[in-house]
Amino acid sequence: MPSIFTQLQKSILACLGNQQPLSLETLANSLNNIPENIILAIDDLMNAQVQIQKVAPQTYQLKIPYQGISSETLKNKLKNPHWSVYCFDSIDSTNLFLKNISVDKMPILCHSEMQTAGRGRLGRAWQSPFGTNMYFSIKWRAFRSPSQLSGLSLVIGLSLTQAIEKQLGSSSLKVKWPNDIWCDGKKVAGVLIEIAHVEASYCDLIIGIGVNVNSQACDLQQLGRPCTSLGEIYGRCINRLELLAAMIESIENDITRFLTQGLDGFLPQWSQKDALQNHQVIAVHGTTPIEGCVQGIGPQGQLILKLENKSLVYLDAGEVTLKGLAKKPNPLF
Ligand code: BTN
């Protein structure tokens, strides 16, 4: 897929990448081009949602530092050379790309600097602005049936959390059933696992991951739900390439471990990082809300809830909200 950006636009992004404000004259001189072309190229970048701001007359600055991720730089960072890697400036959805790709050599990794139709769980959209965060998907052939893979999304959440803390330092990151990463009640990352293809002996999984890396608090507020980013949590701008490579390595190790040992080996780590353990929550599965106290997770990764009448309910899917954070009072309780 060709880049949506021209060579001139890519060079402008490279010049502005360290977030130094640059005048039109400096850009034109360093890129050996006329100011009119630079202005047109910047206008087109801004129209494509690249966050360039005019900080003074004829002076431009990127809102967030930018270092592009290309398939060459990413492949060079990965420890294991068996990955097929696809990197884009823009794509509809990295999950969709891998669903439709007819390549048999797996694992395949697809990263994009932005998505025009990013998909979240439960049919929601995933906001994917250019160059600030991470949007990537992995296509993996698992020699298991789909029913043997329940619990994998929990493992991916744990794996991401571990990679982040190993790379950036320990923090109060938590996993929120079934597959979010949270910090102090705010969402940092989400996982969307889809099945692309099923055969008698295997199935092809698409594991889609969206991480708020360098988004700023003001932009996150517009999402209408409590969200934060790693940049906000760690108080600095995060190098996406290093972190992405660490996440891929961690995910690869953990999928392999999950496929050989199952979910059991991950349960102690889950209870250490569980954002919901012993909390009163409202779970919605289908249209029925259930209130209960979280008792942990079951052998297939189900959420265990203790109801007011002391009975236990095992939820295998759904949306869970902490009681205090629930949007509307629940008429049932
Ligand atoms: C969620 O709703 O929490 C899951 C969000 C998953 C978003 C990622 S971004 C990369 C990949 N491509 C998509 O279209 N969605 C996933």
C-alpha cells in the first residue's frame, strides 16, 4: 500500500519531529524547496489530522514529538526475525488489514501511524490520531480450536502491562477484565481479538492492540470516557519504537506459554494486577445488568461475581463498570 504522504511531507515531518518550532524560511532552506510548496504540503498534512500548529506567523510546530515507525526500523528492533512486518502511515484498521491479507507465513505484525476506521470492542470506534499512540495487530496461527483459546485476551493484557513496566518502570497499571489496561480508573490500552479463519486443526487469530502512548490529557478528555496515556502516567514523552518491540517480544513469549500451559500459570499474576478484585461492579451481558462483588477469574478466564444472595455467577463476556463509576443508577438495585 503506497504512503498517503508525499516525500516532501515526510521530510517536513522529519524536520519538525523533535518538536522544535521551525519557520517557513528554515523549512524551505533545509528542504531545498519553495515556501509555497511547503505551505501546501503542511496544509495537506493538517487536513489529514496531523497535529501541526502555527505557533507564530509562518512558524510551525508539532503538538507532540514524532519519530515515524517503518517496517525496516521495527524489524531491526525485533529479536525474533521470523515476523512479517507491515507498517503504514494510515490505514482503515490494522485488524481489518490482517483479516484480509492472504499470506500464510505467520506471525504477521501490522502497525499504522493512524487509523481512519479503528475498531474497538462491542462495535465501538477506536480514535486513532496520527503519530502519537500505538495501533497494531498481530496475526497468529494457533493450533487450537477457538474454545481452547478463551482467556487469551487476559494474557495479552498482562503481557502488555509487564512489557510497559519493564521498559518504563513500575507504576500503578492494572488489568481490567476482560482486556483493558487501566491506571487509577482510567483506560490506557485496549485489546480486540478476532478470529480470521477456522480449520479443523487450527485457527488464525487477529490480536489488535491500541495503546494511548503520548496523547495529552486535553485530547483524551474529548473521548468522553475516563482515559489516560503512558506519557501522562510517566510524565515524559515515550519512545514508541522501543516500547512496541518490547511489547511484541512479551506477547510472543506469553502466547507460546499460554498455548502450552493454558491460563493457570497466569492466575497469580492476574490477581496481583486485577483492577476489579473485591470491588462491587455492574456487569452488562446482553441487556441484563448484574451487580456483584468480583471474586477473581475462573479457569476459562470468566469473571466471577458474588451476588447479594451469595451465589456465584461466571461471566464469559460483557462490559463491567465499577459501581462508583457507573454512569446511571441501576434501577434493579
Ligand atoms: C477496546 O475496545 O478496548 C479494544 C480496542 C482495540 C483497538 C486496536 S487499535 C489496533 C487494532 N486495530 C483496530 O481497528 N482495533 C485494534
